[in-house]
Amino acid sequence: MKTRASNLNPAAAIALVVIAIGVAKFVFAADHNQARVSEVIRDVRLLPGHGAARAANVNDTIREGTAVRTGTDSRAELTFSDQTLTRLGANTVFSFGIGARTYDLGSGAILMSAPKENGTIKISTAVANCAVNGFNAILEAHSKNWNKVLMLEGDGDVWLKKNPNDHRHMHSWQILIFRPDASVLPQPVEFDVCKVISAGLLITGFKNKLPDMPTLVAECDKQKSQPPTTNLVDPTNQNIIDQSVNARPPENTPPPIRPTPPPGDRPR
């Protein structure tokens, strides 16, 4: 007795395969466009595209179209099914972009951690775009203050939305600092990785230990064994381990200070 499957003609069999592939792609995309709230500290709100804001709870599912907002002295952690992890600092608005592995930092500060096998991840702010691969990085976006990208570990590119052809490639231990009205990016300079991972609130201010902490400790040890050619400082005179800057009033905005690139590393 023949089964029903054996009676399928070639065209029908091909159609079933195409449908199966389409369903698989849809499920795969959906997995990358949703996350689970894995930690909530104080005031964290979910902002759906339609409907009123509500308090976030651990294990809530965040999908495309819903933003997460943290209040003053508040933080949140989101965990994705592909093991990408995002931590939000105080006074931060974060959401999914259009398409898989695309995210929007509306304002504030985030730490993102993603395995190399996840491919390229794009993070967008009002001023700049970042494309990174296999990384641990901190990003700060402020409308009236310095914007920053700190590459703790990994590599990627950053470019201004108003100047998309002028990329700055970044690698581990580098920080890029620019004003919200910048038209050209400076060159990255090195920062103190050990200081950030030992005292930064996006690293230490959570109940759960950062999964990639052993990797970051290894980067710290490596940096200490290879003394830099320049001082490991933040040229904006802001403390890079304190993500509360977004809560400061505009009058506390520091004067324009341009990071000076080391000799031989001038902007192209």
C-alpha cells in the first residue's frame, strides 16, 4: 500500500519544500526580533506601538514595535534567543529596528554582548550607525551631550548618518567620542578596559554576572601587559563608568572638546 507522501507529484513536493523553508525563515526572523526581560531594576517601562506604557516584569517578552524605557537610577537587561544580551542604563530608550539583528538606541546608554556566530549586528542612534560583529560594546546617545562608542572587545565600524561614507573602524579597547552636531568623526583612542569592567554600572550593577565576563577579564589582562602609547583617558572629561550623564540638565553640557588623535593616526 502506497502512502500519501509517495503519491505526491514532483511539483507538489517542491511546493511543500518551499513552504517549509519559508516557515523556517519566518520563525528564525521572529526569534531575532524578540527578547525576554531577564532583569528589572527600579523603574522600567514597556512602550508598545499601540497602547499605554506599562511596568516591565522579569520574563516579559519584548517584540518588534515595543520600546523599553528606564527611569532615573534604573536599569534593565534583555536576553535574546540567539544569546545576544542588552543591558540598559538609566534614562534610556531602546527598541528593535526594522529587520533581524537591527536595534535602535533612542537615548541613554546600553551595553550589548553578542557571539561571533550571530553575524553582523547594526545599532542605530539619532546621530550615527554602528555595524559590529562578535563584540562587547557600550554605546551612549545624547541629544545635547557627548555620544560615545566603547569597544570593550570585538570590532566594527561607525559612521555618521549625515556623512555615511566616512567610516571609523574600531577594535578592542577603543572609544569614539563625538558631539551630536558632528559632521566628521574623530579617530578612536584607547580607554581603560579594566576600569570599566571593574566599576561600570552596565557591568557590575546587575544581579547576574555578565556571561562574557571571562572574555572581558582576558582583555583587561592583555591590555595591562601591552602598555598603550597614549594615556587611557576620556577626552570629554566625563566619567566613562557613569551612565547617569543622560539625566543631567542641558546647562551641564561640557564645552566642545575634540579628542586629539595620536601622531600618525590623523583623520583621513
